[in-house]
Amino acid sequence: MQKTPCQLGTVQIVFTASMGTGLADWQNDDSPDLTFQRIDKACYQAKASGRNRVVAV
């Protein structure tokens, strides 16, 4: 995203994204909520470690 800025009139807008990603691990996650919590934590780790990155769990 950062390498493809958007042009809005005369203003160039650069977007970045931080993401947490992961797969459901039904041997360790007792519920979908636990899966979501794990992936949500990964998103916050991406933001805290400099943003504009992906953390996979």
C-alpha cells in the first residue's frame, strides 16, 4: 500500500497498514473468541513494532 499512493486533486496520500493474521488452531483454541483474541493481539504487536507490517501467529 505504501508504494502505491493515492492522488486526491493536488494532494498525494500515502496509506500504510498493520495487520495481524493467523489460522484457527482447534487443538489450542477452545473457541472462536480465543482465535480472535490471538489474532487481535498480533495486530497490536504489528502496530507496536513500527507499524506498516504483518504479524502472523
